[in-house]
Amino acid sequence: MTPVKQKPIRPHRPIVSVAVALPVMDCYSYTVPDHLLALIRTGKRVLVPFGSRTVTGYLIGSSSEPDSTTLKHILDVLDDAPLFSSAMVPFFQWIATYYMYPLGQVISTALPAGLNLTDIAVMTLCPPGMAALTSDAVSPLEKTVLTALTKRPMDFRQLKKDVGQRVPWALIHQMRQRGWLVVERQIKGGQVRRKTIRMVRLAEGVAESGKISPQRQAILDLLRQQGGLSVPDLSKRVPTAASLVRAMQKAGMVRIEDHPVYRDPFGDPIDPDRPPVLTDEQAEAVNRMTPLLGKGFRTVLLAGVTGSGKTEVYLQLARQAVDRGLHVLVLVPEIALISQTERRFRARFGETVAVLHSGLSRGERYDQWLRVARGEAGIAIGARSCIFAPFETVGLIIVDEEHDAAYKQDGGLSYNARDLAVVRARHQNALAVLGSATPSVQSWHNVAIGKYSTVGLTRRVNRQPLPVIQTVDLSQIRDERGIRRYITPLLQQEIQKTLDDGHQTLIFLNRRGFSVFPICAHCGQPLRCKNCDISLTLHKQANAYRCHYCGFSRPATSTCPACGSDKIKLLGTGTEKIQEAMVQLFPQARVARMDRDTMTRKGSVVKLLKDLKNRNIDILVGTQMVAKGHDFPGITLVGVVCADLTLNFPDFRAGERTFQLLAQVAGRAGRGKQPGKVILQTFNPDHFSITAAKHQDFVTFFNQEIGFRQALGYPPFTRMIAVRLSGRDPRQTGIHARALGSACQDLLHPEGPFHRQVQVMGPIEAPLARIANQHRWQMLIKSPDTARLHRFVNQLMLGPNALPTRRDVRVTIDVDPFSL
Ligand code: ADP
Ligand code: ZN
Ligand code: ZN
């Protein structure tokens, strides 16, 4: 009888799944050593061996791997508390799959930057380590490490530099287990701690004895009156307080308490407000959406004309959600707008509001994130990255100005926060509310096919009619010269009238700088960027020609690089030239400008908006920054200098963008007691994007646009994925692009599943073929069938026959691209 071969009995070991923060698509399984078992929880970071390296990864759950024999161990658990809840894992996984981006890097993107970069492990030598130094049983490498640590505690990176050779983390781990050293996690740039000085009760006697120095006496008096005080506060009254309190602590007179505090991103406090009585339409909107709270996933499009009071609807709906114990996420497209929305929410909800956006310092952002993660905030407001706010669950997600292109992230994980809002709502059974006066074609299509429901606000709160829009045909302006071709007689007249009435004017031109097309008067060559295939822009204030793509700049005194002539004609008007013209034409007016050049400093937007509100500005010139969502009752006139700029973009959404931008900027007029007027100058007065914008009539616009989209096979009837290539060498980049192109053709063969189902356009050189000396190619892949499209690109990029990647050519995937 042959003995039955028995499987070796192995103790049951838990196996966990880890997403490493590296550009690899798969997750990896690791076993957990006994001493770390108690620390394991989804959402924490771990150190794991990966190839020959030690890398950080995220615990995303237990693994279904059946066999642990070949698996490696987790080396360490890095966090005391999870950074994300397990409820977020399916959301992250969805994002990784849909955007074809490594899960670990998706999670890194979702976490605040301060957290990822500044966490370090500091190693400190212990007495047994000291003793080991003299022992013979220590390996040379261990000895080197111990010697290095006798100098000072250091982190892993410093150690490797100090010893000048590779030190495996596993070795440190062993040394730690032997008790030779301790490893402490320090999050640099984490929460700040503040010291509070308190008087110790026993000091009462001393304080009244009069036997101490006058300064000490003063300190004790202050502490007795005020309870605890910080050293800076004490120092204001007793300049030497900092050194005194330490001595007083030793003498047992005071106690120094050390506790974490949140950095305050808000600045000035806000007076609470009382909710206004809603208009009938607003009340109807709130009443229709309230019953949907806590009842599972739904998406509602709130289509309300400009000034119809959408924000008030958000506020009252959020109140209903908060009262039901639900968390609320509010997305706003731009930082400039966040301050306005944030203030209105803080006035209504006070302390429970957290803000998350890039206008905050790293530390502030980290603290706000922590408040959300700890459940101390119930409402998070922010720009697109706020969609990752670490609420364990969320009940209501509001996306204001849902049509806005700023929700699309370009570069890195190229997600669309508006789309992710709907996805997160679905994962967490929440209500998603997308609001806009000019809903995107995509969203209105979803209403049309019954995927979303809709609620409308058709009238302005103040009962003012929508502004009257008068078009000026720029092609008819022949007799005027120079800037007067752009500030037409009618526009000039209307500005004068508005000034005379004491009202405010907004002048909109979607192009910054002074001259966007400087050209040599002698040889006719335009002044171009050295690194890009694009014309430079003259910025008078900065006294330089600048490239808007790579930042290249030359002095404003430059001569023509082709012929040396110093006669440069400054063609092409930008906001700076318009501002100058305004000052010349209306010398008595106070003129300001709002664009990316003037709004660089922190707080400059808030200050400018305050000046506008307080009527310290008569004429505001600006780019699309001024077009969005702001509410200024004093503005009665809006002038659109040239409505056609966005219309000529090589992008199938050009018409949609133009309609939205014009309708939005027109919507800034007449929001107060006075009716508004808009002068809209254009070379294409009959284009339907422009005529529809005149009436803020997005349904008419949609009905026409959707026909084009269908006829040409554009979204929402198809989905698109852009594959972009860039490289320093134009030839090699082209070769790789064409190789990828022919790989596409192979996949499209007539017997395959993609034939006639997937369409590949390109590869072609990008419209801007060179940016920052990178030569750019692109391919556009589209299909009416999303799943098939994704399978196609997956096979192309990651399948067994995928082209090997190259070091010299970067390939990126952009799912649902915005600019082509
Ligand atoms: P939208 O976002 O739709 O353009 P807002 O929400 O900014 O409009 O509202 C426009 C203005 O009307 C704001 O100043 C707001 O405070 C005010 N408002 C909104 N709803 C009411 C209301 N029910 N009663 C009085 N004022 C209101
Ligand atoms: Zn020249
Ligand atoms: Zn450039």
C-alpha cells in the first residue's frame, strides 16, 4: 500500500491584497507576519518587498489567493488609522479600470499631497544596538548601519546616503526585532501642535506670596484670569515669557500642554445668515428632491437660468441631508468661485463645513482632509479633487456648473469629477444633483434618454427679465482702425451710459495678454516660441513676450529673430490691450482686470471680487474667469469683445463651449434691481451657438447640436479615448505613433470583434505639434459601445501583443478627452 501523500499542514495565514503606488496595473498578494496581524486594516499603507525594492502600497482588502507558500511578507504597517474606508475601494477600482490607470496611483491621487510626500520613518539607536556594536556576531553591513545611527537618528533615505550603499529594509526590520533600534513614523507637515500653558493649582500659594519676580507674577496673573494661554499670547504681555515658562514648569508652577490644532484656512469669521423664503420654483425644486435623499442612487439635473437661485436650492437641500445625518459633497469648478459658495455654506452651516482645494496651503489642506476623514465635518466643498473627500459614506453630491470644462483633470489621472460624482453616488447609494444654467450636451442627453431626471428654474429670483442681448456684426465694422475695431461705437456708447448711471460694466475677451500675434513689420514673420509651434504673446505689464504653453519668455525689447528689425506690429488683441483702451477711452473710470496674469497671488481673487462688490471698480475686463457663476448686482452691462474665439477651436465641442461661455457671461448682467444689457460682438451673428446664447435657450441649442453629433458620430452617441504620444525626437515619436497605428489596424481585422465596431482616427501629428520641445502625435479611438472600446484599448496597450514601451516616447491614455 502506497502511503497517501499528505499536503503539509500549514497554519492558516491571512493573505492581503495590496495596490502598490507604482505604474503597474495589477494588485499583489502578501502574507501577514504574526506581529503585524493586529494592525492590518483596509485603507492603511504598508511597506512591501517588490522585486528588489521596498515600496509603499495600500491595503485594499483580503486576497482570494489560495496558496501562500510563494508569497512574500508585508514588512511593516505604516498608518495608525486607515486613510480611506473600505467603502471607497470599489470606487477606486472602478476609476482604475475605466481610466486605465494603476490602482495604487489612483489612490495616491485621491489622498492629499501633504500626506504622501512627507511621511518618513525615523530610526533611533537603542542601548542593545550600542552594545551590539562591539560584538563579533554583527555583520559588517549591520555594523555600518549601527555606526551611522550613533551620530543621530535618521530616516531611511538619509541612512542610505550616509552609509553609501544599499540597505535592505528587511535588515532594518530584523535589527528592530532584536531591539537594536526603534523606528518611529513621523508625518512631517502633518497636524501642527500648539502648546498651551496652564497654571498648576499648587502655584496659587506662590502666586500670592509676592516672593517671585514681577515677570513671573505677571505670567501667573494672566494664566489665572484666562485659563490657558499660548506662548505667543503670553509673550505679547511679557516679552520674556518663552524662556520663563520653561523654568516655571520645572519649578512646578505651570504645566505645558501640547495638543494638535487645525490650521484655519478661512481667515475672517462669517456672520450666520437666515434662509430666505424660497420662490415657488425653488420650493418646488427642494420639495421634489428632498424625498430622494437616503433612498438610493439617483441623478437629478437642476437646470436653472442664471440668477434663478440655484445655490439657495443647494443650501436648503443640503440642510435636509444634514438633518438626516447624511454627508454632503459640493463641487465647484474654480477656486475663484469656491470662496463665494464656501462663504454661503459657512454662513448657513458654520463649523461643519470643510473646504478642499489647491488654494489652501499644504498644511491647511491636510487638516481639512483630516476633519472630513474623522467625521468632524459634515459638508465638504471644493474643486474637482474634492470628489475624493474621505467621507465614509456620502448621501448627497452637488456639482455646481456641471457643464464646466474645469472638472476635467488633464495629465496624471485624467478624470472628470462631474462624471465621478455620478459614479460615487451610484457606489454609495446617494443623490447626485448636477446644476447649471447651460447644461452639457452629455447631461441633457442623459435626461432625454431617461437616465437622469430634471428640475427646472425658469425665472430669476429678482423677477428681472434675462438681459437683452444686442449683436454687433464685426465684419461690418470697416471704417474703424486699431482698437476701435474691437471697442465698437455702440459698445463705447453703452459703456459711457452705464458709467453715467453709476452702474458697473463687465468686458469679456477670452484671451489674455496685450498682443497675441506680434509680427515683424519688415519681413512679416510672426514672433514664435523657441520650444513650441505657437506665437508668443506680448505681456506689456510683465515687459516680455511669453509662451502660454511652456512659459518661455523673451524681453519686450526683442528684435525680429529672422531679420533683426525692431519694428514689431502688435496684432491680435488680448485683455491687457482692452484694459489699456478702457483707461484711454474712459479716463474717469476705475478699470480693473481679472485673468490668470493678474490673479496669481493668493487672495487676489477674493480682494478683486470684494472691490467689485463694494463698487470700487467701474469696468472689469477679464477672461472666462469672469464669466462663471459670480453674483454681482451692480453689473448692468456686459460687453463681449469677440464671441468667435472659442468657435474656431479644432474640437467637436467648440459650439457647445461657445454657447455656454456666452450664455454664462451674459448671465452676469442685470442680477440686481436694474435690468441688464449685453453687447455681443461677433463675426458670425447667425451661428446657432450665438443665437441660442442670446436667449439663454439651451434646449434649442441642444436640439440642433445633438443632430450634428449624431450625424458625425460624436459623443454622446459614441465614446472616445485619445492616445497621445510625445517625445523629444520627432522621427522616433512618429515611428512609434505609426507602429501603434498599425497595431490598431491589426486589431481591427475583419474576423475580429472590433471590425466596424471601433473606429481609429490617426495617428496624426497633434494640432500643436510641438510643445516644450516635445513632439506630439495622437490617435482618437471611438465606438458606440463603451465596453468594446475599453477592451480594444486594453488589448492595444496591455494585451499579449502590445508594443513594448519605449523610454524615449511617452504614451498616455485619455478616456473621454476634452481637448483633442
Ligand atoms: P444662480 O446660482 O442660479 O445664478 P444664485 O444662487 O447666485 O443664482 O442667486 C442669485 C441671487 O439671489 C443671490 O444673491 C441670492 O442670495 C439671491 N437669492 C436666491 N434665492 C433667494 C430667495 N429665495 N429670496 C431672496 N433672494 C434670493
Ligand atoms: Zn523680421
Ligand atoms: Zn513655448
